[in-house]
Amino acid sequence: MATPDRARFHIMQEVDVSCESHYDPIRSLYTPRRSVVLATFAVSWPDGTPCSLVEMYLVSRFRRGVSVREDGGSLRAIVAKLAHLIRHCWRIKRDFWELDDEDVYGLVQALMEEMKPEAPLVHVRDNNTVRAIIATTVEFLLWVQTEVMVALPLIGVGHEYRIQLVERKVLDTRRNRYIIQRIYHRLPPRDTKEPKRPISRDKRNALWEAVSRMAGFSVVPPGWARSGDCGSLLNQYLKARRELLLELLEATGARPGELSRLSVSSNEDCYKSQELVLLTLKRRRHVERKIKLQPGVAMRLSVFISKRRAALLKEIQAAGAVSYPIDRVFIGINGAPMSERSMVSEFWRISKVAGLEEYQSCMSMFRHRFITKQVAIHLGIYLSEENKTREMMTDADYRTILKKVATITGHGVEASLLHYIDLAWDELGTGNQVDAVVAIDASIESATTQIISIIGELENPAGRSPAGLLQAAKETLMNMQQELRAAVDKRGAWAR
């Protein structure tokens, strides 16, 4: 329940935002050009009154091409930032077009001074977060001035405006050129943060051990399961789902939103193709890409789909509950597809059990690790084929490598991968036989995670029998043996 001074927003699916019509001269009729936003938000002031200007602004951002997904996508991030502005305006009893420079600076101060209720000496947000909130506020107020209060000098560069902006030259990394940006003139300085690096092996193993411990946690059964004994089924499904999430994050470097949209029909035979089909996000149109999978990962994905997921859906249907005929690999225990937000929350819970809540630990660190390895692999191959050393490499050489990596990682512009070059050199070391080494490393790490999972099942009374666990351990070691032999054979072929 929202507190009295909080702005509120609620997601709405499939909203018709048509505002244009087309004239047919033959029939002399006007017909609307139908426009439907996949998801937007109903926004209200703290007293429940609709905040129509913000709702209109969200629709305008949708028409300008902002990413919108089932859970709101970028619109959710925008409305969450504007909620601070709504709350501030409510407290000082001013509407958006009545604000002046001191009012906006008051918002900056309030955001910087807010402390965590559970930790009174810790700020709720850092300076960079405050700057991002004010940047969104500036964009919104500029829209108000341009589209609503056209004659009002509300915000801009120059003394005639009530809210002062300044122009700064900033680097647009996507276009690799400088652009002029208008920003509020009384922002806090940027915080210097430790750069987010690829996830370490220790953190990775801690997450897997946490998944094993979580298998013994009690699960609140959904409505369809309260009349029966489905605790064991739900625990087994959740454990398998968490393990698959960690495994695919590492094996594919996929974004959380891409994994949440992972298709069953496109991947149920992945063991045969040894490929994963992903829908690439952060594009103006839907683009699919394929990523090679290790045989063990492909097999476990196929087993999850055909066994764990199918068993859960069968129980849901047998209980007469609502069926969700949606083509998604990751689903909740009620049968509904997992959203990107619920997937992020799941990873946060795993990190907390692993004792990593005070450390840098997020899903994107798996992506950094995957991309670093991919750049290292292609860099090693390029050095071997072109007979070059590090000192001989040019910008054109690096861009050739990064273009190939971008097709795997789903990046639209290879320039956004340039900062991985140094990490790749660290990963590469002095050897050129990276592909074989990476294959050996992946095989050992995959086997390690499977053994951690098996150990976790030993501590779970509802898990498999000891004989079944020993058989699973045997199969894991045999798979590792085959993968290591294949990698060694490849390395020997290079040596020849």
C-alpha cells in the first residue's frame, strides 16, 4: 500500500493510443489509424487523482520509439523517476508548469538527503542516480513547455527561463561522436564507481551453492496447489529453474529480458542443433540470433523443457487452474510467464542467500564474462590467422573482430564493445589456442556446477535417491571426459 505522499503508477496492457485518422476519398470516410502500446502506466497523484500530463508524456515517448515490453520496458524506468517529481510537486503544492529553479534544486536536495529507514546513516541513492532522475525531469518539463504550455518560458538555456539549463558537450558512445546536451545547472558531481567486471569464479560458485540451499526452503503454494501435496514438485521445479537461469546466463551472455522471452518451440530440440535461439532486445525491430551451446547445457535445457516444465504444467491443468498457453521456457509456479523484473528479483534472492548482497553481483556480470571470452576467442583466432602480435594490431583489426562478436552478443554497433579489448587481452594471456582452453574451462565449470547441484540434493529429503544421485554424478563426469577429449583433439590439430 502506497504511503500518503507517494505517487502511484499501475501497469496497463494493450492500451489503444490511436490519435490519427485516414481519409478515404472513394468512400468519403475517415478511419482511425490504430495504434496500440504493449504496456503503459496509469499514473496518479498521492491522493489518487489521475496525473494526466505524465500519462500523455509516456504515450508520446512510446510514439518516439522508446522500448516498451510486457512489463513496461523503458517506460517503467521513466515513470519511476518521474514519481519523485510528482511527490515533490505534491509536497510543495505546485503544478509542473509552476516550478522554478529553486523548486527543482529542492528536489535535488531531497533526493540526496533521503536515508534508508533500516539504515539511517546510509543514503537511499548515490549522486549518479540523482543525476539520472533530474535528467528525466528535465526531459519531461521540456516536453510540457513544447507540447502543452507553448507560450510559457519554463525551462531552457538563458535568463528568460524560470528553470536554468546549461549546454555540455558529451560523447555519444553509440555514434562515437560528441553531441550537445542540455542539463540542469545545479547537479551534484558524478560518483566514481568501480567498473563492473566479469563475475568471478568464487561468486559464481557461491550462487550455485545458494541454489542448492534454497531447495530446502518452504514454498508458499499457489492457489491451484493448496488442495494437494505438490511441495516436492514445486521445490524440484524451482531448483531446476534457478540452475538453468545461472547456466544460460553464463553459457550465452543473454540479457535478462532475452531469457525471459526464451521460446519453447524454437529451443525444445536444441540438443540436436547445439544452438540457442534468442530474441535480441534493444532493437527497433525483432531480431533473432543463434548462440552455440555446449552439449551438456543443451541437454539440460531440453530436459528442463520436457520434464520439469511439462510436469508443472500438467499438475496445473489437472487441478483445473487457468492455463497460460504461452511459448516461454521460464514460467512461474502459477504457470504464467516470468517477466524480466521477476527474473531480476529471482537473481537477487539467490545473491542474498549466497551472501553477496553487500557485493557487486548482478546478471549483467555474467554477460560481461561471456563477452570477454568471446572477444578473447576471436582475438586469438585473428592473431593466428593473420600472424600478428599485439603491437601490430590496428583499430581496423579490432573492429573486424568486434563485428563478429556483435552478431553473437546482440550488439547493434561494434564500437560499444571496444572496452572489452583490454579485458580480452587479460583473458588471452600469451597463448593463441584460446578456443580449446575456453572449451576445457567451460567443461570443468559445467561439471563443477552439476556436482554442487547434486550435493545440494543430498541435503534435501525430497530429492532423488542416493543411487540416482550417484548415477547423475557418473554421467556428469563422463560428459566432462568426452568434452575434454574433444578439446584436446582440437588443440592437437592446431599444434600440427
